Amino acid sequence: MSRPQISDLTALDAAGAAQAIRNGEITSEALVRACLDRIAEREDEVQAWAHLDPEAALAQARDMDTVQRSGGAMGPLHGVPIGIKDIFDTADLPTEYGCPIFDAWRPKKDAACVTLLRACGAVILGKTVTTELALLTPARTRNPRNLKHTPGGSSAGSAAAVAAGMVPAALGSQTAGSVIRPASFCGVYGFKPTLGLIPRAGVLMQSHTLDTVGVYGRSVDDLALLADCMTAPERDDAVSYRYEGPRLLETARQTPAQEPRFAFVRTPAWGEADAAMQAAFEGFVGSIDAWVKEIEIGVLANVIEWQRIVQLAENAYYYGRLMRDAPDMLSDGLKARLEAGLEADVQTYIQALASREGATREVARAVTDYDAILTPAATGPAPEGFETTGSPVFNGLWTYLGMPAVSLPLLEADGLPLGVQLVGARRGDAGLLRTARWLAGEVAGKG
Amino acid sequence: MSRPQISDLTALDAAGAAQAIRNGEITSEALVRACLDRIAEREDEVQAWAHLDPEAALAQARDMDTVQRSGGAMGPLHGVPIGIKDIFDTADLPTEYGCPIFDAWRPKKDAACVTLLRACGAVILGKTVTTELALLTPARTRNPRNLKHTPGGSSAGSAAAVAAGMVPAALGSQTAGSVIRPASFCGVYGFKPTLGLIPRAGVLMQSHTLDTVGVYGRSVDDLALLADCMTAPERDDAVSYRYEGPRLLETARQTPAQEPRFAFVRTPAWGEADAAMQAAFEGFVGSIDAWVKEIEIGVLANVIEWQRIVQLAENAYYYGRLMRDAPDMLSDGLKARLEAGLEADVQTYIQALASREGATREVARAVTDYDAILTPAATGPAPEGFETTGSPVFNGLWTYLGMPAVSLPLLEADGLPLGVQLVGARRGDAGLLRTARWLAGEVAGKG
């Protein structure tokens, strides 16, 4: 992307900020201070942060600057502030999971991916607001692009903080649509990698089958850079694997050998989309039609339902204890959801699990001639009001299939951002990010 | 093992037979003919075979001999006859799954592991009797060691055929205790590898979480040799993995660098064992006490229950359709089981699945100082009569944990064989087989 004025530190993307620090153009302390200034300015209205310790963040930044001045080793995120969704354990800040049961809870150690970020030199700026237990009850966070609208959920604070210039990049997580939908609503870049690419140890579990760690940034480069820092296998997690592909950022920055081809897939969710989104998306597809062919994939209607079944049943398994122990501290909506999950039909659940590999192969076969699936990131722009965080119906199916997905802030409708979602092959994260960067850069003039 | 008289071809183990063929001491045709003669002699009373085509088997054998005479490539099982449990698809013989619904069913192609055996030069001798859909309803097969007793189940025919000298080695499968228990009852060597080592494509599925392909033979070498021929990753199976360890047979034949140490684990099943088994097993442990320490592993009581829950619920998923379509063709016992599985509690099932990795780690930590777990293969010798195939309570827990297990025919009780079960670390199949061969050879004088 075009280099912003270095005087406007809050406009830097994470990759650009890392480069500027490395080049000695800016200090980590100056960048963190600029972020804290922006937070001071906008936090009252946006409410993106659950826990913030400005002095501790500045101390981390000064430490990074000292290391740099003394010629010490610098990781790829050296001195760059990162926001952490408040379902990732942090040893130096509370972790409350958006639920009063965990009021002032202090984990003993960082989540594995927070440890990995720190090892790459990141400054942990603070914890961002999550919805209640990363589910559907709206949080207090507002959409920085229009304060009357939801930022989406569940990674509400992370998406809003990046959109408001409070931090260049942040961690989120997705079980249905909790990374991609807020990215679309807030107009930032979002990435839900292949299931298992980033370790889940120390992250609140709501569904071992679906939970996926994701990232937000201000460019495709940011998504690749953060994910690069967190690819580590985890023995204790059955979905985790050792990533042996090329570095994501290096690949993302390559020019594709051939111009990419996109499979436009409306999915069975298309009928739930609003007219403004449909028009904007069809217009976009038309504008790049040389690279696009529309296809249908029959199994996806089932996939949407299977994701719902798995999430509902596993939510009740992981949160059922909370309902027994402290029902008054859960919302009515969540309790109703957990009650339903406790009584889910076992055979339907087994079918949903047992169908996943076959469905993934069917989808893979359907798109074998394409570099990415092109599909909406959400049913429309961010809904007005705060009764709902919007529908994840365009997201849950890719989460269930374990396929990597990116949301690019390329469109608008009704004056609000709208994401273009690209979905890649399982474990094809590097190629997906290269395709996404090509689309953002060449077609839409963004990187 | 000591070389048998070559005149007694039916006493050869598979490894010895392969060597004798390779050396030109015997022909495949002579060996297959000796097996067919033994079958003709004993099949009326043992009833181990579901489908047999003697002329086709002899034709395969002659083809192998022709290849050898013409100097063609010879696989590690060149010319060796193998029995195949009748739940593995075969293109040239019926596959009936022990259920009249599939009367005379002819799959279009071989199961993946049958293809792999053929590629290694094996002669597919015939299909062996399985219990009804590889579950608990006893089959017609009798125990060759005492015809009044069950051979166990569900791989009844494979174990009995190997025990009766009808074939040197055979394929089985285990979801609870269907490989190890019949090996114990019939006095042959049995091996249930790590979950995912051998591909399951083309094998009747009753539980994707538990189903494991296993083998029978007349020595530890046979177990290693057959498994070596079938380690191939399978894209379509979530538990399958690419085996990158050393060849099993080569490792099994090595002398351990140090004398092995065994963790004697009674397991919570001990109380269900009969007195003759307990006495024989304790006597055996006492006889090798220099290498053995008894330990307890707390989680195993739960593991036994989790395996039952998973198998029950998944059985109903895979076989429920049969009950709807053709209830009259299923036994009452099976129908009652499927009815229970259809209504299993979803949260109990999720707990059973979600607990597996943690339980496996707990067991691994408990036995980190040992080369193998030493534990009974069955609750006692083969029960008299044919109302039951015996209890799998000493087996299901290791199947659930995905840990490799071997049964060695080292003991007797009440004049019938009794297996010593060794259990190894997940993916530690090669080391387990080396330890098993050491125990059989050095301590008990068998190889």
C-alpha cells in the first residue's frame, strides 16, 4: 500500500509499522503513544477495550526500543502494538471472556499465540471487548464507521479498534462468523486461517470442532505477518498441525504466476442477504468478470446446518457447567441456547461430524480450477442498533469446512463498509493470501 | 522362531513362508494347496470361512510362481496366502459383513488394504467369517483349540483360521476388542496398530472414531510384516496419517538396546476377570518380575465407559438405516443395541470424544518410563458355548486411546490359550513390536 505520512502513526498498517521501526523512522514508544492517544480520543464512543494498562504498554514499547538501540535481535513484529480479544489468556491483564462469572479473572500464563506474538516482538496493547463468551449476545462496542451500528461479533472490540485507528492489528476468533463478519462491518482486513494453523491453547473453548484463531489488520500483509508469527503445532490439540509451507507474508507479496481465477459462489445463504449487499456484490463481480465464473456447490446447504448443529451441541458441553453453577450471570439468550444444545439429537450431531471430510472433498473438487471462492462476507452492511451482531450465515460453512477465509474491505453499501470474502483450500493459506493481495492491489487499488 | 519342517507347510508363519518361497524351497502353489487341504480337513468343524474359491486362489498362486520363475519383481509377501475378514471389500469374492441384508454382495473394488496386500504379492485365499456387522452376535465359527468354545469375535474366522493352520496370517478389525480378544482365545498372535496406521477405505464402518484394521499371524514377525505392507495414508480418512517411522519388521527384529521395562496395569477391568486368568497372569508377571513394575492409571475407568458410549452412539449412526430398511434381517440383540444408540445423550457422547486427547496424554505420562503396558488380553480363556463371544473390557480402552496393542499367546488356563497383551505409545508401533518380540523370544522361547 502507499506509505502513509509517518506523522500519522495511527494510519500505519502493522507491516508498515514494523518496517518503520526497523528502519529507525519511528520508535515503538511513539507508535504506542499514538495508539493510546487515539484510544483516549475515541474510546468513550467506540468502547473497544475491555482492559488497558497504558503505562505497562508504554513500558513494553520502551523495552523494545532499548533492545533495538542496543543492537539486540528483533522479531518480525518488533515494537508493534497488538490488541488481544478478551478470550485469550494473558498473564499481565485480566481475561474475562465477556462474562461476569470471570470478573477480574487472572490467568497464570499467556495463551500460546500471545506467547508467540511476544516472541516476535509484539507489544500487547490491551484486551479487546468480546461478546458474552464469544457468542451472540451483543457487547457494548460500537461500529467506528457509524456509532449507531453494531460492529458485529464476537470479536467486536478487535475489529472496532483496528477500524478506529486504535491499534494496527488484533487477534480474534471464529466459531461461526466471529472474525470475518466484524471485519466486513467495520471495514478492516480479517483472516480466519485453516483450522489448526494457529494453536488454541489458552483460548476460551466453545467448540473443539470449530474454534479457530484469526487476525485483523489494515492490509493483507498484516494478516500474513501476524499469522506467520503464530504457526506452531500444539501436541494437546487434535486439530493442530505443523505448518511446513512457505512463509505467508513472503508468498502473499509474490505476483501470481497467472492472473487468479475466482469461483463466485452465492451459497444457499444468498437469499438471506439484503438487497443493498446483493446489488453491491453483483456489481463487484461484474466489474471483475474476466476473472470470475459463477458456480454452485450442492452440499453447502447441508454444511450451513451441520455447522449450526455442531456449534450448538458443543457450546452446551463447554458452557453447560456455567449454567448449572451461575445461571443468574448468563443472559437469557445464552441460557436458551445452552438448554437447546443440552438436548440436541446425538445422531444429528454425529452426522454433522461424520459428513465434514466428505463435504470438504466435494467442495475441493468443485473449485479445483479456481484460486479462491469469491463470496459475500456478510448478509449486508452492519445492522443499525445493538439488538443483534448480525448473521454469520456466510461464514459458518467455511469454518465448519476448516477452509481459510479472508475479508477484504473493498465495497460499500448504504454508506457502510462491506467485505469481499475469499475462501481458499484447506492448508492453502499462503496462496489464498497471495490471491487476496492481488485482488485488493490490482483490481481495487488497495494492498 | 525355529524353522518348522518344510514338509509341514501349514506350520509356517507368514514371514517364514515368504522366505521359503523367495529361497525356492517351496512354491506358492504348494503352500496354498496345503492351506486348502487343511481347510478341507477341518472347515466342517471350525467353520472359519465365509467365501472361498479354491481354484481362483490356486490360480493366483501359480501366477506368483510364474512371476518368480521369470525373474519378476517380488514383494515382501510374494505368494503368501492371507485370509480376509468378510467386512473388507474384495472385488473377486462376495463381501457380506456377516449380515443377510448383504447376501451375495459384490463390491466393485478391493478395500485399500487388500489392494496393498496384493501389491506386496499376497494371495488372497478367501474371506473369513465375521460376527453380524462386526458386532456382538456370535458367528458360527468354533474355536479350533476346543470346538465347544467360542473363538471370540468379531474377527472370529480370521483368528480361528490362523489357529487351525488354514492360513498363516489374516486381516481383522477392532472397534472394542475384535482383534485382540480372538487372538487370546484362539492362541495366535494379534496386532491392533495405532489408529490411522492402516487405511480403512473399503472396510465396513461401524465407528469412525474407533474402527481400526488389525492383523493375525503365527509370530510377531508376521504382525510386523503384514502391517508394513499396509501403512499408506488415506486422504479421505481424518484419522489416517503418513507413517514415516522405520520399517516395522526391521525394527521388530532388532535386539533392544536395553532390556525392556513393563508397566503391569490391571486396569479397572481386573475385577471382571475370572480366577483362572488372574492366577495365570499374576504367575506370569511374577516370573518376569525383574522387568515389571505394577502401576495404576486413574483415568482408565472413565476410558472404558467413554469407549462404550462412542461405539454405541456411532453404531446407531452407521447401522440405523439398516434397522429402518430391513429390521427382520437383524438380530434382536443388535436391534436393541441400535435403539439404545439412537437415543444416546449427546452431551455424554461429546464428553467422551472431547476427553480422548487428555486421557491419552495422562496415560502417556504414567508410562513414560516403560517400554510397554503389560495387561491381560481378555477376562479369561474362551468361554464355553456360543451365547457370547466374550468380553472386550480389556481391549476397548486401548482402542479408544488409539494406542497399539499386541496379543502374545504365552499363557494357558483351563487347558485353553490366554493372551498377554502389550500396549505401546501411539505411533510407537515399531518399538512395541520389538518389545513384544523380545518378550516372546527371550522370556517365553517363542518368536
